[in-house]
Amino acid sequence: MLKLIKSLLENNAIYIAVFFTISIFFGSLIKPEFIVVESISVSDKAHHFIAYFLLMLSWLYAFFKKDKFQQNVKYIILGCLIFGIIIEILQGTITSYRTASYLDIIANTVGILLAVVVFHVFQKKN
């Protein structure tokens, strides 16, 4: 059963990464009242951290088995960082119900960098 799950994850890793990207994009730009999540006492920055941590992990896993993975990690990091900055700019410019925040960008960046460290640690163990 675990081999089947691992096989499904490996074969669909790019789709999972794209799903996370699209989810963050729309989740960041739609009106907050359209998001149906029970109110949890967690900081907005924690949401950013978790979202970008998972986003980065999904993209790293999607490209893990590709050639020159170690050399391309910096481009994956840069892509996720730019994506987060663009989302913040869009929140401040095209929406009236969201605001851009430098603290959100910092939370995104910390999530991305921690994901790289965690991925690297688990990569070395395997």
C-alpha cells in the first residue's frame, strides 16, 4: 500500500505543485468571506508561512528526480519568492478587500527557506 501511495505521489508531483500554486493564487485574491474555514486562533502570518512552506515542498518534490536538481533549487526558490511578491502586489492594487504587507512577504520567505532546509535534511537521510 505504501509503495502504491509513493508511486502515485511521484507520478503526480507536478500536478500537486500546480494545485498548491493555483490554490494560493485564488485563496489570496478572493474575498475573505468566500473562504469557508472555521475560525482558528492562528495568526495571518502563520497561514502565509504554512502555505508557502507547503508550496515550496511541493515544487521541490516535483523536481527532485530531475537532472541538475541541486542547481535548479535556486530557481525554484526564486520562483516561489517572486510568486509571493506578485500576489502581495496584486492584493494591494487590484483588490479593495485585501491589503499588501511586507510582513506577509517575510512570512512567505521564512516558510520557503524552512522548506528548503527540511527538504535538504530529509534528502540527506534518504
